[in-house]
Amino acid sequence: MTAANASKKTFKSGFVAIIGRPNVGKSTLMNQVIGQKIAIMSDKPQTTRNKIHGVYTTNDSQIVFLDTPGIHKPQSKLGEHMMKVAEGSLSEVDAILFLIDVVEGLGGGDRFIIENLKKVKTPVILVLNKIDQVQPEELLPVIVAYKDLYDFAEIVPISAKQGNNVNTLLEQVTKYLPEGPQYYPADQVTDHPEQFVCAELIREKILHMTREEIPHSIAVSIEDMKVEANGVVHISAVIYVERDSQKGIIIGKKGALLKEVGQQARRDIEALLGSKTFLELWVKVKKDWRNQERVLRDLGFRNE
């Protein structure tokens, strides 16, 4: 072996699932690591519905993150799909990040997740999120409570929102990756098509602007996306709701809410695509779509 070959570092790569109760900061962590928005964020539970793949690449490693739906007790066919996605991720990755909210502490949802973790052999890193909201001395009782229930490979406190200690977390994750190839180009941050991310950005704006049953009753489908001769990206999207009354809420008085959704979503989409965008939004009713398998498949909710 030549001196040049001997000094050449091995490349490590692998897949890492981010799991946790709804609304503990999984999507926030994903976006912080990747450096741009690919997973939508909201204070509404069960915001993430599909596995969001984020790709983080350095000179000597590549981590493919799976931001999974929050693990919860399903109330519909859509909820069942989300649970299959989340639980299926646990056995197909090289490491698991179990994200918890240190402000709320140990709850029934966390105990439910830990029971699921006991079924897999994958190394689990306990990630204590939102440390910017508590005093350092408050962390120790939280750590003890979780350590009593499961033998974690590592325990790392972070603030996903502020970025505190996230680099340390990435170093710990890399330790558990096998040697492997670079799966994606170094400048690629997600393996989802742009249409998927655009649809999610539109849905995020609706989540921010509505309340009660509306957030769980909407789905967004990109019907058409093309680049015009002048370089402008033309996107036509349909927002599906379950009832006529919800359609009225989404459109708003004289179309005001739908217009605001469009304006805010267009700004994020233009940042994502790096191009001027024309966004056309329609609202349609699909009765009880969350419980219809065929409709769920048509909207992209698949378990594979």
C-alpha cells in the first residue's frame, strides 16, 4: 500500500431515522442540519405525513435523514399510513435519533415509542431538544427518567431551533455509520421531487393560518409544473378538503385567505427553486379522503 493510499480516509454513509412524539422538533432539526427548508414546520401535531429524506454531506461522510411522522395512536386510514411509515423506518436504518422535548419531559407517548424501540437492534441516540428553554440543572432529572427505561447508545442535548450542539450530534451520528458509497451528489439536499416539496410548502402556510379540524383535513396536489420560455415556473396546485364548509374557510372572505396562502407559499417556493414563480391555487372537496385507500394512494401516501 502506498503512503497516499494509507492516508486516504474512508468514506462513511448511512440512513438515520428521526423519531419522536408529534411536535417535538423533528422537522426543525432536519432543516437545521440541511441548511434550508425541506420539511415543513408547524405547531400543529402530525404535520409530517410521509418520510422526508434530507441529505447531509461532508468530505468524508453522507447521512441520509428520514424525518418520520410523529408516532401516535391512529384515528383514520391516513393516521394508520403515518404509523406504518414511522414504525417501518426503525428497522431499515443504521441509527435512530429519538427526539424528546425537555420542557414537557417524559410522557405516555414517549413510553409508547420506547416499547417500539425495544423491538429493534438499531443503535438509538436520545436527543434532548429545546435546551434553550430550560436551565442546565433541569436536564439531569430528564436524562435519568429516560435512561431508566432504555439503554441509549448516546445522549445529546441540543436546540434544533437555535442550532446549539447540533454539530456534536452529527459527530455522534457519524460514529454509527458503516463505510459506504456517496448515495447522492454533494449539493443535493433531498431525494424528494420538487413537486413534493412545493406541495408541502403550500400545506405549511394553510397550517399556520387555520385551526381546529382544518389542518388534518387538507392535502395538496401539484397538478402541473412547467418552466415557461421566459424562465418563470408555472405551478398549478389543488388543495383538497373534506367538506364544503372547509372549502369556504380555506378560500376566506372574498378569497383573502387563499390569496395570502399563495403569496407566502410563492416566496418559499421561489427560494427553493431559485426562479420567479407563478402559483395558481384551486380548492376542491374530496369527501372523507383520509379514510379512502385509493384517494390516499392518488395523493402520494404510500407505505413502500
